[in-house]
Amino acid sequence: MIKKSMFAVLAATGLALTACGGGGASAGAANGSGGDKITMGFAQVGAESGWRTANTKSVQESAKEAGVDLKFSDAQQKQENQIKAIRSFVQQKVDVIAFSPVVESGWDTVLKEAKDAKIPVILTDRAVDSKDTSLYKTFLGSDFVAEGKKAGEWLVEQSKSSEPVNIVEIQGTTGSAPANDRKQGFEDAIKDDPDLKIVASQSGDFTRSGGKQVMEAFLKNNPDIDVVFAHNDDEGLGAIEAIEAAGKVPGKDIKIITIDAVKDGMTALSNGKINFIVECNPLLGDQLMDLAKKVVAGQDVPQRVVTEETTFTMEQAKQVLSSRQY
């Protein structure tokens, strides 16, 4: 039996490492703005979830407020589209490029092209696995391993009995940093409890429809499911639809743990259909614009900027739901 309790952990603070800015400073002056107004090329992953929509809105609104000329591209979750967009930004001689990588691998060539053009690059939300960290100036985003670990630690706290707990995992987009890292963090957190076992794991591509489809398959092939760990709220919300269609009660018959804390997810948590949510803050726009101005001006910036985030139980979600911005 999984008992109810509260478990909240604040995200880790950023590393103190620094990287030299530069490269784009002369471009800002060359466009006649004296370096005050900069042009940013931003290649977004897509619009696969409520979190991503909020992230895009934050970037666009913050750029407008900061006086940054934003050239925006939607990759529709395809790496080739992002690479094409980045090359277009290089050809347009923007002052700075920012993007959220669809997957972790395969960026070195295009990032080197940006570096050779002396255009600084900022990674947002997701990291790349390049060994050459000089190809980008900084990475702004969450600690995905910590997020997965928080989810697993909460489950360990709830599972104090000696009964087996069958877990199914709905992963994010295959090969993406959040999917890889959240899986690692969750597994690390539960590995010492022999009663907690992941019996099935499959990608739902961070979408509600994907979460529903994967959960339907899980329910068909695994009749005894105790817990769902979904890599984001949208997948968890899709899982709820499948669980209810199967005649079971989400949050009771099957416990649900998700990551993001978007409004729809928090609403489900408040209603008891989700049991625990780890926050992943999409409102990165202001921090991104600040970093962009600094790297274009040639200032030093942290090599890694980690956003501060928390966790929510049902009671905590009820308290903050009305004030959620996304």
C-alpha cells in the first residue's frame, strides 16, 4: 500500500564555472544599433505540450520587453528543421543564437559553423552531449536528473510496506536530454528498494496523445500496475484518459507521478487524479534575454544556469493553482 505524505526538494543552484562571452559584440554594433538592440535567432523544439507553449510565450514576450529583435523558428520536433534554422540564422548574421535541442546528439557540425561565424550560442531547456563545450556559451535550464530523482524519492517515501510495487514509465522523446536524465534520476532514486520495479517503459513523445496510447498498451499487457511515472504532465494527462477508459480510478487504483506543473497537470493533482508533480519552470525568457545581452557584449556568464524549482502534493497544488501563470 502506498501511503500519502509530502516530500519537497528545491532544485540545485547553478555551477560556479564561467565561460568567456564575445564573438557577437561587433555584430550588434554593425547593425547600426550601437550594440543596444540585438538580433536573436531562436530555434524552438515545437509545440508538443502545454509546457512548451508556455516556454515559447515567455521567450517571445521577454524579447519584446527587452527590445530584442527575435527571429523565431518552430522545428516541429525534428532535428533537421532545427539545424536548417540555425544555419539560416548564421547566414542572416544574427547577434546570438538560442535553441532547445530536440535531441542531445548530432550538433557539433552546425555549432562549429556558428562559432566560426563568431555568433555565440545559448542552449535553453535542453543540453547537448558535445564534448567541446566551447561550441556554446552557456546552458540555461532545469536539472533533469534532479527532477527524476525527486519523483523517485517521493515514491520511496510512500512505499514503506514490503509489498511489491509495479511501475510503468512513460518516457519523453527518445534521445532527448529530459527523457534520458529524468529516467536516470528516477532509477537512481528507487534502485535500493527491491519492492519498486519498473515493469514497462516506452516513449510517449511528451504528448498527451502519446501518453494515452502508451498507457493503453501498458494496461493491456500489464494488468497489475500500481504506479505511472510520466516524464511530463501531458503524458500523465493522457494516461489518466486511458486509465479511466479501462474502468480504473487514477490517483487511487493507479498512482501517477509527473514532471512539469503546468496548469492542467496541477488541476489534475488538485483533484486527486495525479498524486505528485515535480516542477519544471518554462518561464525562462527573462533569464535568456539577460544572458543574450551579456554574451553579445562580451561579458562572462555562468557556463550552467539552473532554474529554481519545487514539488507539489495535492494539498500544495490547491494552494497555488489560482496563481499559476502557465
